[in-house]
Amino acid sequence: MGDIRQVPVTELPDDFSDETDRVLLDVREDDEWATGHVRGALHIPLADVPARIEEIDLDADLLVVCHSSGRSMRVLQYLDQLGYEGSCVRGGMLAWLEQGKPVETGSAGSR
């Protein structure tokens, strides 16, 4: 896991809605997403990633977030095996909230 790039939340925009060359993939479960997520993030729970991989723009700069980084690393290791690269949001949504960055709540907003 040491070779997977990690990006601190302080280097990320508060809103990914207008990002055209970057995708923030949130791999948390539905209930976690509903309690608070980054606006404009793509929500695909970890277990669904293989079946829904075509929904991910793998040509974009891919950033993966979960609760604290564990699931993000697992997704990135899986994608690496398929020949794709991405970065882990260091500290996940815990770090996002610690930095006071905004979140949306509810199940809507998954793009």
C-alpha cells in the first residue's frame, strides 16, 4: 500500500460538481453516504465497484474516499491490478470533517 499516492483533503476542492478532469469516488455504504458526503462525488459502495466499473471515468484523475482510508486503498489496489491508477484521500471523510469542509446529507446527489 506504500506505493499508492495519498492526497490530503486540504488540497481538494470543497465541491466536485464542476470538476471535469477529476472524479471523487466515494466507496462508503449507503447509510454513510446519506449522513454526509462531498458535493459532486460519485457514490459506488466498495462491494459494487467491480460490477459498476464502467460508471467510473478511469481516464480522469481518480480520487477515492471512504471513512478513514482503508476501503479506498482496497479499491485502488483492485484498480491497480486492472492497470488503472488513482489516489487515496488521506484520512477519508474523518479528515474531511476535521478540516471543517462542507458535506451534503441525504441519498440524493450521487452522479
